[in-house]
Amino acid sequence: MWVLHCFILLFLTTFSLAQSSEEIFTQAESQFASGEYAMASALYTKVITAETENLNAFLRRGFCYSVEKQYDKAIADFTHVIEQHANHPFAYISRGSAYNKIEDYQSALIDFDKALLLDPKNQEAYNNRGWAKTGLGLPQEACADWKKSKKLGNQEAKLILKNNHCK
């Protein structure tokens, strides 16, 4: 891990100081699309340093942190987005998903509820809320969410229901 961080630092120092935040963001997106999440998160951090209110960079870096299982950092980035733009359903869904990963199901449930208030037909929010409710020991409520998610077209919910989670 130390070697990776040294490589990232060396890579970033080779960039021109005159490089625009937009160019760096584009490079971060390329790394993100390639699955190079550590490199992408380092580049998003450069963008955030230059543009402290670039919410897209916070969202994308938060996703990178989630993939890298750095859930506390992911939650912090998603929380920052929510504090700046309280009506952003994807930020609530993303933070709720990170809460699910650390088994803080009550916080996850609150975030998925908020996302659904903002976007009542969000299949991902219903699906993920089903997992939070499962973690809270509410299987029938979880099944209701998965059925709603399936009705809205969510493929994962179809598999969950097909695999006998709700009888």
C-alpha cells in the first residue's frame, strides 16, 4: 500500500501546476472508468483542493473510497455534498450504502428514506433500503421494498426475490 501511495504522489507531482481543475477532473474520470480508484481519488482530491465546492469531485471521490472500503472517508464526502445540496438523492443513496457496509443500518435507513422523499421512484433506494431493513431485523418490510424496486425495474431486486428471500 505504501508503494502505491508513493507512486501516486510521484505521478501527481509530474503534473504541471498550471493544469486546470477541469483537466485534472477529466483525468480522474478516466482513471475512475478504468477502475483505478486509488489514482482517481488522488486526482479528485487535487480538484477539491483547487475547487473546494466541486460537489461532483466529492461524490466521485466518495464512491472511490467506498470501492476501496474506506467507508468513513466515503461517508464524510457524501455528507459534505448533502450539507451543500440537501436535495441530492444520489448523495443520500451513496451515504446510505456506505452505512449499510459498516452495518449502521439505522443511519442507512434514514438516508434511504430521505432519498425516496426526494425521488419516490428511485429503484436503487428501495433496493438498498431493503438491505438496511434486513439488517434491522425487518424482513417483511425489506421484502416490500424489494418488490417495489423490482416493479420499478431493478434487476438485483428481481434476483433477491427469485432467490427465495421473500416467501
